Amino acid sequence: MFPAGQSRIRDADLHRLTERRTAFCMNPDVLIVGGGIGGTMLAALLSRGGKRVLIIERAKGPPAFLRPEILWPRAVDTLFSLESREFWERECVRAAGGIVLDNSGKLTPVVTPELFGRAGVLPFFENPNATRETLLGICGAEVRRGIEVLAVRARDLAAGTEMEIEAAITIGDDGAESRVRAGCGIAMELRAFPMEFITRGVSWPSAWPVDVVRIFLPRRRLSGGLLALAMFPLRGGKAACLAPVVTGSVDEALAADFAELLAGAAEVPEELRAVDFPQSFTRIGRKWGHAPRYGCDGAVLLGDAIHPVSPAGGQGANMAIADAVALARILLAGAPDPAAALERERRAANERGVQPTRLTSRFFRLSRIPLLGSLPGLLIPLVLRSDAMRIRALRRLAGWQESAAWCLPRLTV
Ligand SMILES: Cc1cc2nc3c(=O)[nH]c(=O)nc-3n(C[C@H](O)[C@H](O)[C@H](O)COP(=O)(O)OP(=O)(O)OC[C@H]3O[C@@H](n4cnc5c(N)ncnc54)[C@H](O)[C@@H]3O)c2cc1C
């Protein structure tokens, strides 16, 4: 699909490829494999810059489960550069109003609007399914769904037929197990994050503030592997629950932990009390790493395809958007080696974005050593108690994935 050196194809070949592309769809300038937040953002910026873009996405629709996502201000500004704030707020995003801890029955506001103000950082909560669907709808690219890229070929999942699609440049936004990355011959060490994430949607309790996250913490370490449970308010009266658990924890033990956690909580919504945990939730494992190269001749990678991370610190989607902004600028400027240019601009910032995952992974492993098991219980309250520490943490998380050169490309429309 992205024969290295596509740009070196002879004229006669180019003519043949052009005909084949027209037969498939529309003779794209840029082919994007994967319609995640990075690929769709890139498509939107390139389309507005006058490029014809084709997105090939394996999934026929959004995932059936709901999970939360935090976007930091630069990423949110980028969304708002495509459509108005009101547009995005209608369905997908909501400005964060704070975080309240329910620490075994004691309610403590740990982040407040005043703290966001002092930090100069206003994050947004979003429904990632709605944001990606909206981006797919407005990006201006031709979108083909239900087609899986195999290696140098693609397969229509409905018809079972295989096809070849070719473009001058192929972009891999196809996640941690990227086929495009494999096609570039880039070997990458993927490490398993030691926690899994159990997630589902419920209704947001009408009596609770509509923009404040609620985190339930247990009094003592729970024996079955449940570490905490967070409820994020989303648009449309919904909430996304997210529970980090020790990888490999068994369902029965988690169910017992869940009952114990809720029994000690100050306020538990009825719906949450009634859910079947963890059976009615979706369990997600994450792998992480940072690719040694960002592409090859004819192909460039972005987002999770080059730096998959855990949800720690809320970095992955923000990094994917930052990559898209940089890559759009590079492609619109016609840079001769876009993969190298993207790597020059983004590697250091992406390395900072991977850092929370690396640190959490190490810290977690340390905390499982019997004598060091009380570390999280000692350190987390220390960090949360100090205003200065919380402000510093917010600023670092908001700025970690940013590169100095983050600015939107100049667009023709
Ligand atoms: C529980 C959870 C919570 C998270 N919370 C946050 C958060 O708060 N903040 C944050 O910034 N990040 C968060 N993340 C991480 C974030 O979701 C990812 O880093 C981000 O989605 C990566 O975007 P992407 O565009 O690179 O790729 P992806 O979103 O992984 O998209 C890849 C797309 O490619 C498609 N695809 C894959 N293979 C093929 C193929 N062969 N052919 C065709 N299509 C293919 C897939 O169907 C998918 O749609 C969280 C992740 C999880 C799991």
C-alpha cells in the first residue's frame, strides 16, 4: 500500500496507479489508515489545506462501550479551530469543574475551578466515541469504514474481498499494533502496562454537579485487585466509569472489592450500586512504548502507532492531536522527508508524554513489593494536600505533550 519510495515511481506506473485509485474512490493525495483522533484531526487539517484525503477505518461504527478522556487546552483549542466551542459542547466535550475524592466516606474537593484558574489550565472531559464520530463527519475526507488494512493490501470486512489502494503518502494512525508500522519494517518494543481499565457508561446522578469528577478510593488496599473507581460526567446526562485494576484480577474477587468500595463510600448512585461489576463492563489492557522511527519512505506514523501509552496523566489522545497538527504543517509545506521532519519536531515532546505511563508503571511495580506497599497511601495524599504540587502537576500534564513549535498550519479555507 505504501511501497517505500512511492515518490520514485515512474510516470507510466503513476498513470496506472491513478486509474486504480480513481476506481476505488477519489485519487487521494493522502491515505490515512485508522480513523482515531489523530488520523481524523490530520484529515480535517489537510482537507482544509486543500488536500484530498481518504481514511480507511476497520471499525464499522464507534465502540459499544463508553470511556472517559481528558483533553488539555492546546488539544481543545485545536478542536475549536475546526468548529465553534458551542458546536463541540453540544455533544462531545465539557469544561472540567473539578475533582472530588470520596475517600472511604469522606468527601474532599482536590481540584476546584479556583485551582484551575490559578494554574491557568482548563482541561475538558470528552466522550471519545462522540468526538471521533464528529471528527469523521466534519473532516472533509472520504471515509471508508469496515475495511481493514492487512499489510500492503486491504480487505473489505463485509464483502470479504481484498484490494490494493495506493497513494503518494500513507499515514498510519492504526494504533499500538500498527500494520503500517510493521510494513515500514519498524520493530518496536511494546510493554504491557501492569493495570487494566474496566469501563462502562451509566447515568450521571442529577443531584451531582454536572462537571465535577468523582473518585472513590478504598480505606485500605483491596485484596481482589480493584484500585479505585472514577466517574466522569459527560454530555447528555451520561457518565463514564473507569476502574483501574491489577492486570489479571479475577472477576469474583473484583466483584467483592467493588461491593466493599461502595459500602464505604459517602454517596453512591443507585444505578452504580445495581450494576454487575465487572461482567457488564469492558476490560481494556494497554501496551506502551516509543517507536525508534516515525515512518519510512512513503509512510508516516502518528499517535498510538508510534507512542501507545496508558491513560495515566491523560496524554495519548493529546499527543495524537499534537502529532496531527505538526504533520499537517509538514505535509502542507511539502517537506521532502515528512517522517524525519515529524520526528525532529515531536520526539522530545512525545517522550515527555510517555513519561507518566513509564513512572506509573515503575511506581506500581514498586508498590507491589511487600515492604513498600504503603508507598501510594503515603505519597498520593501528600501530593494532593499541597496546592503548589497540584498546580505544578496540572501545568506539567497540560504541557507535557506540547512541542515549542505547536501552531496550527495555515489553511486555505
Ligand atoms: C481507558 C482509556 C482512557 C484514556 N484516557 C485518556 C485521556 O484521558 N486523555 C488522553 O489524552 N488519552 C487517553 N487515552 C489514550 C487515548 O485514547 C489514545 O492514546 C488515543 O485514542 C490514540 O489515538 P490514535 O488516533 O493514535 O489511535 P486510536 O484511537 O487507537 O485509533 C486507531 C484506529 O485505527 C483503526 N485500525 C487499527 N488497525 C487497523 C487496520 N489494520 N486497518 C484499518 N483500521 C485500523 C482502529 O479501529 C482505530 O479506530 C485513554 C485510553 C484508554 C484505553
